[in-house]
Amino acid sequence: MVRLRATIQNQHGDQQLLGLTDEELAQALRLTARVGDKIYPTLTGLLLAGKEASLQRFVPTAAADFQVLQGTKVLINANEVWT
């Protein structure tokens, strides 16, 4: 949540979010969902803030692609798969 708070601060996000507890912030951004009396991470929450082990366990098909282009020339083409 530290990185998320820093992003909100540095990118001029809604500053009211910074006053929330971690649990409130996660719920406000729908990174978690309440089911009965329990709170569970959403898919968005796992992908945005989940640990690698959690991604492997709950989203085994998760992957991230990163590409840098200069015009039509590919400078960087990277792929990360958490399996």
C-alpha cells in the first residue's frame, strides 16, 4: 500500500484517499470486497498489489508484457509470467 499511496501523492490523485486506513483505501479502490463478515482481495487487487506467490496460486495465467517503441522499431520487448 506504500507504493499505491506514493502514486496517489505524486500523480496528484484524490488526496482524501491518503487519509484512509489501508483497509479503507483497498475497499474504496475496490481492491478488496466484503462477503459477509470477511474481506477478500479482488482480481484487480491481486494483480495490482498481490505478492508473486498469491498470483501463482490464485491467478496462474497472469502475465505482464512491456514494450518500448521508437516509431515502429521495438527497443524493448519483455514478458513476465508468474507460473
